[in-house]
Amino acid sequence: MKTILEAKNINKFFEKPVKFHVLKNINFKINKGEFVSIMGKSGCGKSTLLYILSTMDTEYEGELLLNNELITNQTRKQLSYIRNKHIGFVFQFHYLLSDFTVLENVMLPAKKLAEKSHKEIKDDAMQKLTMLNIGHLANKRASRISGGEKQRVAIARALINNPSIIMGDEPTGNLDTQNSENVFNIFKELSTQHGLSLLVVTHDEDFAKKTDRIIQMEDGRIIS
């Protein structure tokens, strides 16, 4: 089984106002195609951990490997490239640019990566939108579509560079039951049909129970 993401002895301290040990000896692996959720009370360190795993926060002790390559201590420029190419993000808020069309929003990370022609990026973006059943919204402004549709657009955008893993921070936190279920089903299909790994921080127990595995956190530790 190919390991996509591995955390080895991750420790994190906040120095101010007093030294505080926020993450304690975090160790786990995520394999290719695995759909994993992280749960725990507010303040247990879930979001702090996600920031480290997503390479946004580099102030930690321990080692982080992506596709079996050590990404700890890489330069900002290298990390920015790794993040854009290998990690797709879906947040609680979709962060779409409201004046842009749906298609333009989805194309943005690929334009930033700049490894394909404009036409290829446009075709790729259209393919992702069609896969998520929102191809018909391509030329609509992002401000003109519903909340559930916006989250699908955010997922299409996360997929545009064909990442190794999708990381979600409360991706259903702002959605009603029906749309939450839609998002879960999309994620499940990405994992089973497309072999994509997913790591999702959530408070939604119903969502977490349906994932392959739950990483339970308490006071900065993984307890199960």
C-alpha cells in the first residue's frame, strides 16, 4: 500500500504568552485512496495539526513526508510548489472570487502552477466541473450560485492540479444535511473511484462515522 502522507513525532509549541505544548508526538500515516477524518473537541489541536500537514506552518519539531519524500525544512518556494501541486484544499468557507466565473475560479491554482497551456487548463477545469455535475454553471459568476454549488466549485478547484491528497477543514460546517451528504458522497467517490487520499477535520459525527478511519484527538495527542 502506497503511503501518501506520514507524520513522524510531530511536536508543536506556542511560545507566547507562555510556552505551551500544543501537539504532542503525533504519528500516523495515510495511504493512497484512504478517506480519514480527524475529530476532537475545540482546542484539541486539530486545526493546528492540519496547518502543519498542509505545509502552511513550518514551525514544528518532527518530520513530515508526502509521497515518501521528506518535506520538513524545505524552502518557502519549494513548499508553495508542493502545496499547489500535491495538496487540494476544501475549507468551511469556499473562498471563491465572487467577480470571477465558476470556470475561472477552478482554473486559478493551475494557472499559478503554470505547467499547462491556457487551453489545457480550461479543458481540465471543465472536465472537473462536469465530473461534479456542475458543468452548466461554468460561465456563471461565483456570486450567483447557491451555497451547495459553491462548495462543489471549491472541490473542483481543489482537484484541478490532480493532487495526491485533499485536505478539508470542516468542509460541511456551513451546509445543510442534504448538501453535507452530497459533499461526503463526492469525497467517497474520489477515494474509491479515483484513488485519491482525503483527510478531513470535522465536528460532524455522522460524516466521520462513514469515513474509512477516525483519528481521535484530545489535548494535542492522538488517543485512537
